[in-house]
Amino acid sequence: MTGYLIKRILALIPVLLTVSVVVFMIIHFIPGDPAAAMLGSQATEEQLTQMREQMGLNKPLMVQFSIWILNLVQGDLGSSLVSDQSVLSLIANRLPVTLNLIIFAMSFSIIIAIPLGVAAAVKHNTSVDYVSMFIALIGISIPNFWAALLLIMVFALNLGMFPATGYIPLTKSIVLNLKHLALPAFSLGFIQAGIITRMTRSTMLDVLRQDYIRAVKAKGAATFTVVFWHALKNAMVPIITIIGINFGLLLGGTVVVESIFSINGIGQLMIQSVLNRDYPVIQGIILVIAAIYVFITLFVDILYTYFDPKIKFRKG
Amino acid sequence: MNYLGSNAIKNKKVYSNFFFGHFKNFTRRKQGLIGLMIITCILLIALFAPLIAPYDPVDDVSYSNLNAAPSSQYIFGTDEFGRDIFSRVIYGAQVSIQISFFTILISATFGVVMGLVSGYFGGFIDGLFMRLVDGLMSFPPLLFAIALMAALGTSTKNIILSLAIVYTPMFARLIRGCVLSIKEKEYIDSIKIMGGSKIRILFKHILPNCVSPLLIQMTTYFAYAILAEAALSFLGLGVPKPNPSWGNILYDGRQYMIDSPWITIFPGLAIGITVLGLNLLGDGLRDYLDPNLD
């Protein structure tokens, strides 16, 4: 197990290195002079020179990269061109809000999707199966921002059940927090719910056909035990993979949803920085998010070994 | 479930014409057929937009009909400039489908080449490509596309370019996996012994076996591209105004949600139906081409 863990962690190094190269290269994708792009068309030659100096753009590419990586290793992501605040503190302020939203959305989708998928598999080729699959298909086909707009229209503007915008921290009031996040989390989560339902159904169908399930049934175990204890545990590996991958989708989808519901999370910060051409912040955000995503993948891999002990012997 | 994996094989009939046979067998299953019908309709609408749309999507402004509700004159209503939403949605199909089509074409082409080279030759080049793929796939797709758009600037060409950069690694990984599984098969060895060149083996004997998963993935990613383009345009980072794309129209409708909900409802519906069609088509293709996947 320790050997496997060390191997997995070492494998992260090249990935994180590639991620940082890509993030570094982003400002060099800007057509023409990056300094001019950051300052806009009214910038004077003096300001341009100063900006190139500040961003180190006048140095050779390799030198720029070495400086950037050295700063990165020390946790220095630069500072915002607009507010002069450090990028890391900007992100750290916003991250809890986004994580709050994402975790809520994810839990909501898991709570809906796994029972729905299990039901569809157990009642294979019945109306239960067809209805759940239809719901799941609608779930993966509707764009989340459209769903968000419709939800605001119906539940906030017409029925007044939930607030249309804003965010109350969990530490202030749990009830208000949930109330404010209900619509955003639903619009963010239902696509995941659709994907997880489909995955749960297809892996459960596979597992339920296996011989050991017949043996458990023959032993006289209750259907509930067979399905939720013996079958679901073995179906969990692919389901967890898909949940892990979807974390990345949620981190992307949150940009749109936060902008609709005016939630001051990472997504809003991203949009503001893009509109202000605040490149250090943009770089910082995608770097941090990619790093989070990479570590979630690692965590998922470790979870596997709990659900499927064969894996650690095979790989480790 | 028989030994071969599915009922699909059992039910296949043999037809003398190759394409007609495939078409007939594919459309025997309902979901694939419905998906194919939806997508054909959308493609026809996009193709014949100038004939279908009653107004020009950009120039026909009517100041006496600002934010007008759906009526016999404007069946989907009008927007803030009195432009016909129906015409804008119809032309929007053109814009959205073009962008997604080229995105998928470019990312599949580069992905296939990278995957083939990586999987077949292995070694250093494989290591290099796969590190790159791993790195690129660590970014959430939409977020990465937004960052690329921020650097490249908003234009239709740049949406295609950024989405292609985001999706290429996913195609590369798919094809590489497929090549790895096929290149170990005995028949590839026997072709090698018979003196088949590397290029011949790669394109004549390995690639055709990867077409099924590729087709399935292209359909799924076409749907993703439609959604991503709409999201980018919705955030104001996509198709430049006043050109209609489904995301653009949604973006315009956002501030009039209370009084003129039709501006938001119809373009969203168009996106939903198109993506639904693509998902059904993808599921149908998967059932038909790859019965072992369930």
C-alpha cells in the first residue's frame, strides 16, 4: 500500500510540471505584445516599458519561466494588476465559497443519482428503468446556465421561494446558506446527477449478473442486502471515478452558475479577471484549480483500494 | 445477454448494400433513430436558415416591437432591439453547429495523429505526448477554454481554436488506448511477418479498428462543444455581437428575464434539443457499434 501511494504521488510531479508550463504559456498565447494587451490601447510607451519590467516580459523566455517556477514553489503567484493584492490571497478568499457550492451540488447529485441508477438496474427494462433513464438523459442535455435562468424565473421571481442572488456564509447561518445555495447547487448538480445515474445503472447491471450475486441470493440474503451491500460496493469503483472526473466539470461549470447567481466565488473572480485582462489572476486560478483537480484524482485512486483491494496488489 | 455480449448482434440482418445495411440495422433501435432524426432536422434548419427565417437576424430591427411577446407576426417574440427571436435562433443554429463541427474536426484529427504515433511507436515520443495530455486534461475543460479565450481574444475562430486545444488530448488518449489494445493482437504480428510496412499497418489495419470508439466520442464531444460554445458566448467571451449564437441570445435575454422570458426560453430549448439529439445518437451508436459496453 505505501509503495503504491509513493508511486502515485511521484507520478503527480510530471503532471504538475506540465500544468505549470501550460499556465505559464497562457500569457504568451496573447497575439502581439502581452503588455499592450494588459494595459489597453491608451497605454503610453513608458507604461508599456514599466509593465514589461514588472512582469519580466523583457527577459528571455527560459529566464521568465525559471523565475516564475521559483516564485511558484515559494507559493508566490504574483499580484493582481488591478487591485495589487496577492493572487494567492484573492483566491484563498473566494475558494471556500466555491467549494461550499460544489460540495453541496455534488452531494445533492449523488443523493439523487445513486438510488435512481440502482433502481433502474434492479428493475431493468421496466417502466422504472425507462423513466429514470429519461430523467438522466434530460439531465445531461440541458445547459446548466439555461436551467439556472429558468429556476430563477420560476422559484425566485414568480414563487419567491428562494433568493435569486447572493451568498450567506455557512458560519453565519446554515439555513440561509442552504436557501441561497439551493438554486445554484441544483442547476450545477443535475448534469452530474444525470451522468452518475447512467454510470450507476450500467455498472450495477454488470455486477448484478455475476455469479457471486446468485450465490448470495441462494444463501437467502434479503434483496436489500444483496443490492446495497454486496452489489453496490463492487459497482462503486467506476461510480467513484465518474464522480472524481465530474469534480472537474463542476469546477468549470461554477464559473457560469456563480455569474448568474452573483455568488462571489472563484468563478466570478475568473470572469472579472478576464474582463479586466488581469492575467496573473487568471493564471493563478487555473493553476490552483488544476492542482485541486489533480489531487482529487489522487484521492479517488486511493479510495479505489478500499472498494477494490485487488487494485493495490496489481499496481503496487 | 448472450455470450457475444448483446442482443444487437442477434438481431442484425444482412443486407447486400453496405451503407444501406448499416443504416437499416442502426435505425432498428429507437433511440438512435430518434437522435438521427433530431440531428438531421437541426442540420437542415441550419443549412436552409435563409429560406426558413422570416427576418434578417441582425439587421431587421423594429423599434415599434421592442421585447414583443410571441405572436403570429413574431412566433418566438422579439428582443430589446425588436429583432425576431425565431430568426435569430434559426441562424444561431448555423453559428453554433459550424463552431462545434470545426472544433471536433480539428481536435479529432490532431488527437488521432497524436494517439496513433504515441500508441504505436511508444518510447520517448509516447512519454512526451502522454505527459502533455495528462497535463492538459488536468484543467477543467470550460475553465481552460475561458483562460485561452482571455489570452487569444474573442472571435469565432478563437473559440474553435481554444475548444480544439481543450478537446484534442481526449481524442489522443482514446486512440492511444485503442492502438495499444490492437497492436498486440496476433493478426498484426502476422502482417508484420508478411512484410507490411509500419504506415500500412497503422492506417490499414489498426486505425479502422478504432473508428467505432472514435465515432462515438466525436458524437458525444459534439454535444460538449455545443454546450461549451453556448457557455462561452453566454459569458460574453464567445461569438462577437450582434451575430446570433444560441449562447449570445441567452446572454441578451438575461436582463429581461422577468418581462420577456421568451428571449431566454427559446434559444435554451434549441440547445437542449440539439444536445439531446446528439446524446441519443451517441447512445445509439454505442449500442450498435460496441455491444460489449452495454
